[in-house]
Amino acid sequence: MTRTTVIHTHGGGRFGNQLLLFGHLIALAASEGDLEIVHMPFWPYASLCAGTDTNPLCIYPARRTIAQALPGVVRTIAGVLPRRVERSLAYRVPRLLHRLNPQRSIDLDYAPQTTDISAPAFLARLRSAPWMLLAGYDLRAWTAFDAESDRLRAFLRPLPRFWDAAARFVAPLRQRHDPLIGVHIRRTDYRVWRHGKFFFDDSQYVDWIEQMRSRWGARTGFVLSADEIVDRTHFNPEYCHWSDGTVGGPGHFLDGLAALGSCDVVAAVPSTFAAWASFFGEKPILLLATGVNAATRPCLERVWTDGRRDPLMVHATDSFA
């Protein structure tokens, strides 16, 4: 079989958004059978996930090449460069590749709308050469993504060490609480994203926690994580427990994701980080927002599939376009 190598050079955001973009590209390759993906924006995260830990070029289907050491070499060089120079190179080099190879470039980095990469016309463009450069974030293949969900979960799942640590953390809590709800407090960029529509203070999260206790009962426990330092005295330690990976505490941010996904329900404002915790843990997600009563709002059982039919999720983020 003749195979086309699609090299995705740039586009997207941080870990959660890159997982989503890589997931769509993997799903497309798995469904078509004659495409190979190299996902360059995921190189900084390669050591964190099952399918890329020993596959630093982030190739799908995974295979060994003589260039397997390249991302490590790049990171080593970047580590001795001034941060300003490193960021400049990370921005310029992928774009330079497209300028040097215009006949093999599909640059959708600033495309005004979502691209269905599974459409026959787009696939024909990808297959027009043995290799093709691709850029952009709003690249979607939802039918393939849904069909390949188990494959995506296995390939992109964070390494076992994160889930093992989460299991050790959650086990004693299950002796005290039933159910366990994983609550992610998203702050940082949400102060300005969508004009702060999904930025909430501690008192609002405390209100939602109390609403969930009325919904599921007094034995309900909460595993909390946050992407910035939070005044923990605002949260009742009898039933609120902070996971590793919370900013200001020990651990890696994926400890927090795994802890959330190890609970019975994930509760959070719309974000790809919370969505991936729900997806990897195969747990329902309860979306939080202005006017939401956490005691009554239905959970989404399948975050990516059901989320595309949920007005709050669709209007909150472009991830579901």
C-alpha cells in the first residue's frame, strides 16, 4: 500500500488542545489506512503518553526511524538557548518549512472556519504527494474520532505512573466517601478567555460543591485540582481533598488529570483538560457555568460525542466545531 506521510507542523495550544488535534489526525489515519501522521507540536509532551513515550517523533502508526533522537536533540539545544530565542525558533522554523515547500503545504493556521479533514476533496489533497506539510488547529474528523475512541484512549492516555499515583490517592478516600466527584478549578487564562465568562471565584465553587452534596448525599467526597494557587481554607477538609498536580503543591499536572478521571464524575467549566480527564477515565462530566445548578444539571456520559450536542459545551469552546 502506498502511504502518504502527513507532517503536522504547527497550530493549536497547550496539552489538552494538542491532544484533541492529534486525536483527530490519528483517527483519520486509522480510518483511512494509508496515512501516516507526524505531529510536531506534540514533541514537548511525547514523554507523557503511552503511544509517544518511546516514539518521540509522535508518529502514528508508531514506528522506529533513524531520526527518533531528533526531538531530544531539539529539546537539548533549546535548553541552552535564551528563552526568547527558543520561542522565536519554535515559531519560525515550522512556518519556514511551509514557505520552502509551497507545493506540499496546506497551511490552515488562520483558517476562518473548521476544516473537515475526512472530506474526500481534502483527502485527495493530502494524497497528492508522498508527504505533505499541514498546519492548523481547527482540523476535525469527528466520525472517525468517535469510531476510534478506544484506539485514541489507548494511544494518548497519560503514562501508568500518573494513574497508579491517582489510584493510591483515591483508594482511602473511597473508604470514606461515595461517590467521589473530581472538581477542576480552572483559572489562569480563563480570566480573559471569552471575556472571563468561565472564570469563577472560590465562593462559586463552594456553592457548586454544596449543590452536588445535596444531589448525591452527605457521603459525597470531592477531589479538587486547580491550575493556580487556591486558598484551601475556603473548602471543607471533611469532604474536600486536594490532588497532587494542583499548582502550589507537589506533583505533575497530569497527576491532577488522572485523579479527576479516577473519580465517579468530573465537574468543571468547559475545557479540554477536564474533557480529557472524563474521556480517559471513561467517566461522565458535569459542566459548570453561570446559572448552572449542579444539583440538577444532567451529566454528559460521553464527553466528546454528547458534548457536540450540548449547547453549553458548543458555545463555550471551539473544540467541538
